[in-house]
Amino acid sequence: MAHLTEGAEGLRSVPALLARNATQYGNSPAYREKEYGIWQSWTWAETAKEVEELALGLLNLGVNEGDFIAIIGRNRPYLYWSMVAAQSVGAIPVPLYQDAVAEEMEYVLAHCGARFAIVSDQEQVDKVIEIQDDLHQFEHMIYLDPRGLRKYDHTRLHQFSHVQEQGRAAREEFIKELDARRSKLGYDDTCVMLYTSGTTGKPKGVVLSNRNIIETAKASSEFDHLKVDDEVLAYLPMAWVGDFIFSIGQAYWSGFCVNCPESPDTMMTDLREIAPSYYFAPPRVFETQLTQIMIRMEDSGTFKKKVFDYFMEHARKVGPAILDGHDVSAMDRLKYKLGEVMVYGPLKNALGFSNVRVGYTAGEAIGPEIFDFYRALGINLKQLYGQTEASVFITQQPDGEVRSDTVGVPSPGVEIRISDTGEVFYRSPGVFVEYYKNAESTADTKDAEGWVATGDAGFIEESTGHLRIIDRAKDVGAMANGAMFAPKYVENKLKFYPNILEAVVFGAGCDRCCAFINIDLAAVGNWAERNNIAYASYQELAGHKQVLDTIQAHIEEVNASIAQDPMLSGCQVHRFLVLHKELDADDGELTRTRKVRRKIIGEKFADLVNALYDGSPSIYTETEVTYEDGRKGKIKATLEIRDAKVVPATPQKLAAE
Amino acid sequence: MKDTEGYVTADGRQIGGTLMEMKNITLRFGGVVAIQDISFDIREGEVRAIIGPNGAGKSSMLNVISGFYTPSEGEVWYKGQKRPPMKPFEVARQGVARTFQNIALFEGMTVLDNVMTGRLTHMTAGVASQALWWGKARNEEMENREKVERVIDFLEIQNIRKTPVGRLPYGLKKRVELARALAAEPSLLLLDEPMAGMNVEEKEDMSRFVLDVNDEFGTTICLIEHDMGVVMDLSDRVVVMDYGKKIGDGTPEEVRNNQDVIDAYLGVPH
């Protein structure tokens, strides 16, 4: 019974945290959802009651301990309650991506053998009905929104509110059982099972224990001083581990309020109304917002534009320093205060960032300009590095040590190790228990001592202790002289320029790196328009001398920045060309999620790659293209190849050569 | 089908008794006969379509039902009573709401305000108290706003609640018009070419909303439509008009096999 006495402050499960919150923070808001144009809210005490009624209803339906309950839908309080109600009766919630197609759901539901599903609406009900005949263990489905479902066969289909009603009615009968099951929940029992999206092969069910979730939530809440009066907006998929940690783990540990948007389309309006104090978004969201601000500022009056530009320049200069608590002259501070009144404050208000105390971004590299823009405004945006297998947190940036090119220091309780091959390994209390029914993969990922392989290559900066991620470990290669070749690292740096849409860097096994560049038609076209440069086609614009000059300047800037880095200075781009066509998934050059397929591009444009390396000043080429209707055609072009200035590598690198 | 008890549709919905009956309606504009001696009924809970080639008199018929035109001859019976000549707003008060073929919204007002106008027939507070937003007017507005919000939720237009209608694309404007008509909580909803000018996806959305309205609220719907595929999928019974005359009436299946209807649509060799 040892496991029943341990646990952070004696709290060993999410239902236990709920019970604590219901007494300790009874009248504080736990959930809000905008419905019918008004923010409806539930206090912790009300939440505890809702969850209990649902749990009783689940007992009434015959949920056993250890059953899996699938949860499918967008972020709604009812679905969060469903997860906690499932845990309360000893079942394991399995949130699924709501946009998954029926076959994907079938794999997951069959793999975990779910007996129950709690889903949002008719769309999800239809998907589950479509596959339920092939699911032998599947029994009952509960839905939230009754719209369109009245005529469905209700023998195995139940409305959420009815399940709660029946739970209420059967309280006398089941409350003892519920109390018994709740008090039995141990620190090493499963808290949740999350399926990884499965970019390689079938999705894997990551089993996370109460220990994983609660220890992680506790450590990360303390790291960022999250409190009961914080506010988050829950808008990222419920099946994603981040949402589980933010909206369940940390929310139940700290007792803060989870706000659910009215609909996916109203997210931006809801964000402004809620003005969260703790916010997470992938780089893409920040990027889109910044582009929108810039477009609107271009369209605004001259005076407003001048004021905006003037104060933004000042903010870029001193904003991040003020945020990090560095020394800034009184004059600059005064000017920044004025800017706050004139520009930064109203802008943050319009974006919904007025109250953001802690903001995170993760998932992929964020452009330094984008990152600095938000920090200049005084928004404490930081980066973190995490994985489902780690219950999110591996590293994160502490306040005052924020930079765009690192992912921070190890989170509290996390140990980091870099293997000889450059791969990052970690060990922490948040490390997952296992992949469900997949001992082989578990053994491949996690060793006997609990070290987990991330699959990412990186290194720790000696001076600061910050981790820097370079690339996926399997993409990192070596150049002819043995120096590290990390193409994605260079490509990302290039892609941060708005003019560059895609970049493909070659150099594995060669003595130097060369690159293909795709220009961004929107950005370059806009520039051409403003400068009265006429062009008839993408190809013509891509071959324009001034465009090539601009791209060359970008590449040389990137080279200079790469040269700062002793490990990667070999990856500077020596020669480049601007491709005559856009890389396209229809031609097999990109994946459907727009990731560059380096190998296929290298083979398809072998003549161009040769020309890059043999020193010729231009090359004539013919390329087959597939049109959207499936017809094929040929593009002919003569491409100019240019040399980019390379910055001499740092002294110790020269010595090594 | 002629029984007064109603009938059961192919998908198992129970259709009630007669809600509205048009008896020998004729409509003339000077010498032009727009509608000639047409009789048909609309039953409670059904989706009734009026179809026909251009100039057949469909819109005129809808205008007779909505009270915009007074028929030259014939009687309109509504809820078991003969309807005297009425102004359109009086017809609206009786629970008949409509949308227009060429969208008649207030372009400068927000979606929310436009939909609120649909509640006008349910508001009774005086000008003074409305201007001051006090007492009865205040309660009334809150009550009506709640009803409007349910419609907004139902038609999934929350994200454009505060957007001026003039800024919306055509397909969404059509949906806002439907929202305004629904806000009136009508017993009979008239839709004048709800899918005209829409792309396939917008048509599918609109069809789903029409069916959902009928299903969720039990609203009786009478619609005019050009797109035959849509009509056949949506409606329970169809009236076919040509040159102001009724040439067919029955289930979509019956109408599709009616030789007169085929001739009217495809033309006949003379």
C-alpha cells in the first residue's frame, strides 16, 4: 500500500485534485465557455458536482475499472469533465483528434479496446457508428450536442445530460462504489493514454501515470509561478499532450480557470475577450498574427504608420532588455512607457495579449524576428522543448534568459544527456510508463535506466547551459571532412526571410554545401509591384537579376550567422540557384504536409546539383511538371548559378582541418 | 395523400394536417395572368417545394402566400381560417417568415442587428423606453437576444456576429437572411431560391440547414428552387408550375415521372 501514501502533498490523482480544489477554491471559476454569445462559467465546486454526476452515470452504464473511454471533440468543459469522470471511476480516458478520419479512429479504438466513447456531436457520432461494427469491445456512445441525432437508434447511444440525470437519480445506489474507486486511485495508475500522431507508421499509445502528470504539473507550475487566478484559453486539440498538461494537469494543480472558445472560428475574438495570463501557441499562429498586423499597418494612414514604426523601432531596441530586467537608461524607459500608451498597449489589447504573463511557443523553430517582435511589445514569450513521452516538458526558458535560438535549460527534475551521435536523451519523473501493447517500441525508446531518446540532434551551449536543437537525428549527416551537416538548421534560417518560401540544402558527403531556393511569390511579387518591376511568370521573376541579388544577400547573412557556430560553420552555403518552379507535393517534391523530400529532389534535379558542384555559371534544364488536372508538361529554363560569400570558419575549426 | 390526417414520409416523419391551403388562386397584373387558378395545400411539418421554369409564376405565388400580393381571385386559408386581404407585416405576425431571392438585408448593420430585426414582431415596448433601454424594453431585448443567439448558434455564424453584413460573401448573406427569418420563430417559413448563385459546398450547407430547421424546430417550409437535384432531395411534396398553371403536384418521385413536367422542362417537339 506504499503507493497510497506517497504523492505530491498526498494528492495522487486528478479526481483527488478536483476534490481539493472544490473545497479550497470552491468559488473560483474553473471553466468558462462562450455559448449563446455569453461566457458561461462553472466554479470548482460546481465542476466537482458535474463530474461526480457524470461519473455516477458512467457507473450506471456499467463502466469497469481499467476500461478505456475515448473522448472525441473540440475543447469543451463537458469533455474535460468526461476525462476526469472517467478517471474517477477507474477508467482511462483516451482523447482522440477530432479531425481524424474514421479509419484512423478505428485503429486507435481497436488498439485500446475502448468500450465507451464520449463525443461532441453528430459528425463524430457518425464516424464512430461507421466503424463500430468492426470494434468487438465497443458498447456505448455518449454525445453532447443532440442536434440531428433525434432519429438515431438510441439503444447504445446516450445524451450527455441524460447520463448525468441518471447518475443523479442513482446516486444512493452508486455513491459508495464511486467513493471506493476514487480512493483506490494510486500514484502509478494510468492517468491518461495519448496517441502520438504517428508520422512514422501506426500511432502509438503513450501511457502516462498520475505520477507523470502530477509531478510534471507541479514542477512546471512552480517554474512559472502559476496561480489560482491565472487564465488560459484551451483551443489546441484535446488529444495533444500539451493541452492535457495545461488544461488538466496544471489547471487542477494550480486551480486556474480553463476557457473554451465558442467555436474554432471565433478563437481570435474569444482570445481578446478572455485576455489569458498564460498562453501557448505554435509559431505558425504568431506568424499569421504578425503578418496581419503588418498588412493592416501598411493600409493605415501615414501618421499612424509613422507613429507605429517609430515606437516599434524603439521597442525592438529596448523592449526585450526591459523584459529581461537588464539595464536600460531612464530616457529609454520613459520613451518605452510613452510607446506603451501610444502603440504597444492598444496593440496587445487588440491581440488579446494584454494580460499575458507567461507565453510559450514550441513545436518547430520560430523566426527570430517574429519572436523578438512579441518580446519587444513586452509579452513574455518563451520557448520550450517537449514530447508526449516526457509529459511535455524537457527544457524551457526561465524568465530573463530567453533567446530565439535555444529551447532553454532542463525543466525542474529533468536530466539531459547528449549521446556520441549528437542525439538528445532525457530522464525525468514525467517519463512515460510504456507504449500500450508495444513492448518493442518501448524498449527502443526508453532504456532500463529510464533514459528516453528524443530522435532530435542537439547540443548544450557551454556558456549558458541552454539546449539547442539542430535537426531530427536521422537527418543529420556528415560532410566529407567529417563536420556536422544539418540541412534543416540552415533551411530554417533561410526560410525566416519572407522572400524565401523553401530551401533545399545539399552537402552530405561533399566538401561544401549548396542550395536550391524557392522564392515566395506573394512576398517577391509584392516587392516587384512596389518597385515597378514587370514580370510575366513565376519563372521570369525567379530569374530576375535583382531577385537573385536579394536572395544572395539573404544567404550571405545566413552564412555569417552560421559561421558564429563552431560546430555548424561547415554548413555555410557556397553556391546556390533559384529554382524555376515551385516545389510541389503534386510532383512528389514535398510531402502533403509541405516537408521537403530532399532525396527525391536531389535525384530529380541531378543535373542542377551537378552544376552547383562543378562550378558552371549557368545551366539549361528541362523539368517535367504535373498540372492539377493530372496532365503533364515540361518547363525549360536556363538558370544562373551564383557564388555566395562564405565567412571563414572560426579558428579552432581551421585547426581541425 | 388527400386525407386530412396527414401522412408519413419516406424517412419516417409524421406530417400533420393542413397548415395553409391555396384555393383557386388567380393573380393578374393588368392583362397579364401571372397565376391561373392554382390550388394546393401545405401541411404542418413538411418541406413543400414550388418549382417551374423561368417566368412560371413561382415568386408571384410566394408573394401571395406572404401577403405581398392580394390574389385577384381565390382564397388563402391559414390555420383553418380564411385569410382576409392583409399587409405583409400582418401576415408576418401570424407566423409566416420569408427570405428573398435577391437578399434584402441591412448592409450597414451587423449580422446580430439584422437577425434582431427578425424579432421585431415579438417586441411591444414603446419608443421611449427602447431609447432609454429601461424597464420593459430592457427585459424584452434580453429575452429576444437570447432567442437570436440560439439561432446564431444553430446556423453556426458566431464568428461573424459583429461583422457588418455588407462585408460578407454571398453565401453567408443568404445564411444571415435565413437566420433573420428563423428568429421570428415562424410556423411557416418561405424560402425564395435559397441556393441561387451558390457553389456546391454552400448548397450542401444550406440544404443541411433547411433539413435541420425542419427537423429540430418542426418548422413547415415552403421553398422555391431552380436546382432540381436540391428540390428532389429536400422536399416531401412538390408543386410544379408552368406559364402560371399548375402542371404537377406530388412526391418528388411522382413529379419526376410526370410527362407534363418533363415536357415543361425539356420542351416538346411541336
